[in-house]
Amino acid sequence: MNYSKKPKWDVILLLKTLLINFVYDISWNNLEGEIRDSKMFMKFLGGKVPPKSTIFFFYKRLQETVVDEGETMWTTLMDKQGLRQGD
């Protein structure tokens, strides 16, 4: 068995975890513990709780992706409308 690989977490599970974080305004440091202490959260996540570092890393990557894609879409839209700055 190869122990060097980290487990891969389901994207839906990570998104659900972020949903809990934002709806209930739980701090990053307390998120994992709050989820483990709540039967409702555990049921919502199917009994699996990713570590807080995994959740936070996923959040940061998601944030970067949305910003990059948003910028790309905005630039493309501006180009199509002939409204690009610097022209």
C-alpha cells in the first residue's frame, strides 16, 4: 500500500462543507470540530469530514479559479463590444 498519496476528496463534499461554513458563519479553525459535533452536518456530509486544511485549500483554489475565469470572461466580453481599455 502506498501511504504517500493523500486521499482525494469529492468536490461535492467540499462544496457542501463550504456551504456549511458560509451559511453558519463558522471560523476556519472551528469548522472541522463544529461539523463533527453536529448530527445534522454529519448527515448532510454523509458522515465524512475533510480536514480544515483541505477545505481551506479547496476554498482558495476555487477563489483563484473564479477570479481568473471571471477576468477572462470580462476581457472577452469587452473585446466583443469593442470596449477594451487602452484602445
